[in-house]
Amino acid sequence: DGKVLKFKANWDDSEALYGDVRKLTVYYFLADDTLEVTEDYAVNAGRDPFPSFARRRKCVKPAGKFENKNASLSFAKPEQEYYTDEDLYVGAVLNVFGRSITLVSCDKFTK
């Protein structure tokens, strides 16, 4: 299909030891509703060259409160909500694997 929404994003990791604000690119593939997040490195950043922050996959929206699914007495799978294109806009905050990612800009096609 080839239709991809592209956003520039920030992840503020400054609370961690030696942490800082990381620059990311978020790709949303309209064909199958999947997300991919890559890290944008500055020249001579001193970081290992592993730009893949989160591989392409459906990304689950976080539920209201954490529940230990292993301690549940029910065998029914809980329904999960996934991020869609309606959830993505400049200023939105996504929770990707426990990290709050703020979308700061988008490309021409995405507008």
C-alpha cells in the first residue's frame, strides 16, 4: 500500500542517570495499523548504532490501572485496544512499552 504517517517525537528520559531528551521518528502504517519507532541520532552522539526503538507491530493502548494477568482466575483474554490513526496527532502522548512519547511534528503527507 505504501501509505505511512510519519511523526517526529521526543522521549524525555532526563530523570534517568545520564538520561536526556531523545529524538524519535514514529511511523504508522495505514495498511495494517502497525507502529514502528526509530531513534534519530546526532552525528558523533556516542551511542550504539541500534536505531530501532520499537519494531513494527500493533501497539496496545495502556489500560487505566495495572492488573497482574497471571494472578487472574479467569481464562478469558481481556480485550485490548490498539493505537489507531485517530490517536496520532501533533501534541499527542503515546505510551510505547512504558515510555511516554510526545509527537511534536509530522510530514507533509500526514498533515
